[in-house]
Amino acid sequence: MEKNICGVKKALSVIGGKWRIDILWHLAQHSNLRYNALKRALVGITNTTLNRSLNELLAYQLIHREQFDVSPPHVEYSLTAEGKKLIPVFEIINYLGLEMVQKKDTFSC
């Protein structure tokens, strides 16, 4: 039983944090996103927090960063194969959350 708890704790420590799940969910909805498109999608996030969260997700190898050296230069982010493994989990959580919203008026997004 302890191994299961350890696995859950580890997974939550990797994807946890205020913005990481939001970032991963938005990237799951698109094949790739430029930095500014991601920033616009995450209402209320600061540049510092977005950069820190992206760097953490890059370190965990859940997202990929590709820099295009064109004029003007831009960067795109996408999920790695490891990051894509989270999509079914997020879809289940999304379904459960929407179900909760429909059942009770006290829950809202």
C-alpha cells in the first residue's frame, strides 16, 4: 500500500502547483502553443510565474520547448510523450468536475 501512496505523492508533486495543471491542460487541448497564447489563456498568471512553471515542467520532461530563429523569433510549447500520458487523467478529472457542477449549484468554475 505504501508504494501506491508514494506514487500518488510523487505524481502530485510533479503536476501540482497553482498553474502547472492549467498549463498542461491547455497544451493538451492544442498541439502546440506560443508563449503569448499560453499567457493569454491563463488569466491572472504573471510572466515570472509562467516562466518558472514552464521551466519546472521542462525539467520534469512533461513539455517540450522549441525556439524558432525567424524574424521575429518565437517559442512554442507542446506536450512530450510523458506529458501526453496525463491527458486521460485530466479528461477523467474534467468529466468528474463537470458532473459536480451539474449536480450542485454550489460548485462552479
